[in-house]
Amino acid sequence: METITLDNKTTKNKTSKRVSGSDALILSLIAENVKTIFGYPGGAIMPVYDKLMDYEDQIHHILTRHEQGAIHAAQGFARVSGEVGVCLATSGPGATNLITGIADAFMDSTPLVCFTGQVYSHLLGTDAFQETDVVGVSMPVTKWNFQVTSAEEIAPAVAKAFYIARSGRPGPVLIDITKDAMFAEVDFCYEKCTNIRSYIPVPETKDVRIQQAVELIDNAKRPLALVGQGVVLSGAEQELKEFVEKTGIPVASTLLGLSALPNNHELYTGMLGMHGNAAPNIKTNEADLIIALGMRFDDRVTGKVSAYAPNAKKIHFEIDKSEVHKIIKVDVTILGDVKDTLARVTKLVSPNAHVVWRNSFKFIDDQETSRVIQKELNPETGQISMGEVLRHLNEITEGEAVIVTDVGQHQMVASRYYKFKNKRSFITSGGLGTMGYGLPAAMGAQIAAPHRKVVSISGDGGFQMTMQELGTIAFNKVPVKMIVLNNDYLGMVRQWQELFFDKRYSSTSITSPDFVKLAASYGIDGQKVTDRKDLHAAIQKMMDSTEPFILEVAVEAKGNVYPMIPTGSAVNEIVFGDE
Amino acid sequence: MIEEFTITVFSENSIGILNRITINFTKRKLNIDSLTVSESAIKGVYKFTIVVKCALATVENLVKQLDKQIEIIRTFFLRENEVLHQEMAMYKIETSTFLESNQVEGIIRKHNARILEVTKEYTAIEKTGHKHETQELFEELKPFGVLQFVRSGRVAITRLKKELLSEYLEKLEKREMSEEN
């Protein structure tokens, strides 16, 4: 017979009191310092919702308009704050509606704890009303999950869930609770989980690997550091800065590593990957040393694996053993927390400047600027470009905003052109590429960071996938700024159809409601811009507003995102689109 | 190159762990050739023995991803020459056949099989060995009419002196001790 406490190492701190399972759940959340949760009620979770009324001063519950909105909001909350995002849903459809967000969080290592109601334990396996085996369904996309069937299991399960979600490589955890466990009484006593026998969150770092890395770094002539989200998750932004400033090593970022180093840092060379900047992509294949920091060599970053960084030795700083050698065989693996390991390496490496190597990036940068960026940011004729919107946004926000995107062309444009100044300023669905992520994630981010300016950038397609959350934004007066870049197409798919499917535009032309009128019906202020001369003032007006605001911009219908590494090409075969 | 590997997984005794293990095979479209689960020498720790045919790179990644599951204590993979393994098979034939034929007894002797039970209706025979050996006996008994035949999954021990997990668990215990102190 398994028990939840089987292998839990915990810290005792409280005396017990007699409460219901629902109280135990809420008290456990309070013990984990949770102040905000996102959710949606329903039959099987009703006892918890009932008790939530008794803790309104301690836990703020945000009622979303769909469970998918709740989980993406929890993701945005977690990504901007570094805390665990929490959401609550009922059994059956409530639970299955969370799955996309859970899968997204699993791919992007976002710490989440999701609670789902479940039918009474005596009904399990009987196909009862709103019964779904959510533990089974969520298993491939959770770091851990567990079904609670008695009130006694609630506190230890929550303790374990939070420990697992936030430790090591973070990820989503799901706890499924039967309705009888919520009603039953229990002596509540919360003990934080600090150790699980079978789980080693941070693998041991071998000193010899640090030595080997230092040697490779000291001897490299053309080193390039690749920054992934691991740096952000570990809070190693300062360590990164110290490392590159001491060594003079140029830095490139993955999509999820953006904002770990400010864009204006002299060693920052741009974004990697399919629509990244030309120089860091091309230079990857000229480098003699690749230093991968908390990144996992995603296929969008590597392009053709067999032709990836062929001249480079590789050092991989990684917390998750299973990522090592998964895609790219590396020469030195430094397991551990990059905040710690990178600091150790920095102490030992020799100062350097790599002036010639760094200067060699400039020629490619100039090419990209003249052939792509200039046209994208400053078009003089034709319709407004997406890049143009980003240019004005940069001018007005001066890189201080938190940018939350959806998925598609606008996502690539935003990641390419926003000039991030502060850490944890870019929130996007990377690994899973979930359309509909942006708006609710921005709402969650704004709730987590009320004093920061949060700007949601979406396309017309993705916005329509979760635009019901305008209701949540309006009701809670979440002052998030929403930009919809409307090109009347599912732009990224359309771009691929143009380039790789003989311009056969199958199901990518899409109509939209009048987004400004739609928002108005929720009581949200907004403006639509179709003429470039109105753009700057409209963005200024939006950013000056203290309320939620929607800005719909009619952009070029058939614009393409360049540069681009076509699928199957090597990173140095990046094209500018004017060839 | 496709090879046969024996994967051993040591896990906590938790509901759904088998599912968490098999998911990692499903997501790569890998078939499990054989699977045996039982409590290991360490109380409360369960041992899964899984036989799979795949490329070395695949099994290396697979094992690391299995190892990453919270309730899995440790996963190893071993090549054919690194393990000692057996399967057990049971056969049932009609007792009348057994008595009437003068060959069956010889077959049983030749294969080092043993008789488990004799009733008026049937005789149950057991043989342990490698799959091809239990299969050979099945083929030889076939002409006499096999009423039932069953074969277990593989059980395996390493050719190393000690169980791989023991040392590891000792280390884990030390880790817990030092964290407590």
C-alpha cells in the first residue's frame, strides 16, 4: 500500500488542528506562501471553492473565463515572478482543459502546481459524471502527479508538489483530489518537504569538470556563450554578466533566455535560432568553443544537427542530466546549478577580451541591418510592418516593459526587436508553441508584477484562441496592455505556405471581429491604427493608460519574418529573404 | 545498429509508476519485448526488468529520461554479455499422452525440465532457461499436443559482484544523513 508520506523528508513546525480536507488544502497553500491562484469552479472542486470564501483575505482567487486561461495565467505569473504558479479546476473537462498549459509548462520548465477536483473515491473507475483519469492523461506532461483520496494525504501531497515543482529543473505538478477527501476531517499539520529519496534535484558538480572547462575557455580563440532559460530559472543573471565581462566572450541567447543579459550589453550579439540574428547563428559554426548555459539545443536553435558547430569544443552547463548529449554530444559537462557552477568557473578563468573575434560579428550585423532590419523597422511606404510597431514600443517604453507574446510571426518580431533592459522581461511559449498563450499569460504576469508595465503582443489568430480572458482582465481591472498585430492571416503558417508549399494558402486567411469594439463590450478602452502616422501616439496613449488597453494595428498582410534558417539547413545557411 | 538491451529500473512502490515508465517507450515508438516486475532485495524498492531492441543512443537517452522520473530511484541498461538472465516457461500436456508415448520423458530429461504436477487429465512441466531453450522444448512437445504454454518475462542479474543499486542507496542514505546533520 503506497502512502504519500513514504519517502518524504520534512521539516516539522506546526501543531495540528482539526479541519476539513478543503481547509487543509487552502492552509497548505498559505503555508507555501501562495497569495494568488487562478481557477474555475465545478462540481468536484466545489468543497474547496466553498472554503475559499473563508480565506479571501489571505488567498486571492482569480476567476478566469476558461481553465486554459487559468493555467496560462499561472504560467505568466510564475515566469515573471520566479514563484510557483497555482491553478484550480474541476474534474473531467475542467481538468482536461488544463492539459495544453501543463504540456507547455513541461516543455518550458515552468514551476506550476495544479489542483483538480475528482469524483468521490468510491466512484473512481465507474465512468461517473465528469470523471476523467487526469492522473493518467497528464502523466506524460507533468514532472510529478498524484491522486489524493483521503484528507490525511492533502498536506504531504501539497508539500511534495511545491518542492518538486520549484526544485531542480522546475516543472508542472498536478494533484488530483477526490471530493470525499475534501469533505473528510483531518488533523492539519503542515510540514514542508525538503528531500525525496528517489529525487536528486541538483546533480553533483565534479571539480575536474570545472577545471576542464576553465582550460577550454582559457585556450579558446573564438568562444561563444549560449544563454538559455536555465540562467533565468536559476537567477544567474549577475553570474552571467560577471563571467562574460571577465572573459570578453560574446553572448547569444535562445528565445527563452532573452532578457537574461540586457540587449544593450556590449557582449550581447543577439538571438539564436530559426528567426534569430544572423551573426550569432553564423558564428556558431565558426566558433572554436561553445559554452551552453542552461539551454537544451532545441531543434529550432541547432538547425541541421550534423552541421552544428562543427569546429567547436562544447561545454554544457546543465541541471538536468537527461539533456546532456541528447541532441549534441559535448566535450565537457558541468552538472549542477548554473548560478553556482558559472561563478566557480568565473573565479578560475583568465581575463580576456577577444577583440578581433567580437569585431568579426559586426560585418554580419551590418548585413542584417541593411538587408532586413532597416526595412522592417523603418518602412516608408506600404502598410505598417510588425517591426515598426516594436520600434515605437521600444522608443516609448525604453526597454522597461515585460513583453508577453503569443506564437507566430509577431512572436519572432517581438523577440528580435524588443530591447530588453531588465531580467524576467520576456514571456513566451517556446517549446510547445501554444497559440492562445499570450493574453492570459500577460494577465497572470501583470497580476504577479503590478508595478511593471506588461505588454501582451498577439496576432489576430492567437488572440482569438483565448480572447475570452478579456472578461477576466476587465473584471479584475488588470492594467495589461494588449497589442494585436492584425494581418488577417495566420501569418507564420502563411509564410511557410509561401516558401515551402507553392503559395497554396490553405486555411490561413482568417477573419476577425473588430477587436476594439469587442474590448469595448467588456468596458476595455482601445484604439485601432491603420495609418502609420497615428502609430506612435496610439502606443504612447496606451502606455500612459493606467487601465487595460487594447491596440489593434492593421499590419502588412503578407509580410515575412527574416532572416530564416530553413528547416534542414545548417545555422550558417541563414537567409535574408532578398537573395 | 539495433541491439538488445536489458534495462533495470529501481523504483519506489507508487501507483502509476509503470505507466510513467512505459510512456517513455511509447513516445519513441519503442516496443517492450519483455517486462518483469517484483519487489527487489531492498524492501519497498521495486525492480523492473525490461528487454528492448533499439540503438545505443536511444537506450542512453531513454534511461536518462527514466531516471529523471521522481519516483524512480535508479535506472541502468546492460548489454547482452553483461547480464545473466533466465525466463521460466510452463507447459501442460495430457497425462494419457505422457503415459502412452515413450518419448516425452526423454524430451523432459534432455531439456532439464521438471514435472510440477500430475493429475488424471494433465501433466504440468516447468523449464527455466533462455527464450530459445524454452521455445525448443515447446516445439518438441507440440506433436504430442500442448494444452497450455506460458512464458514469463526476463529476470536478470548483472555479472558484477554486487547489485548496482546497493552502493547507490548507501550513498543516498549518507546524503540524507549529512543533510540532517
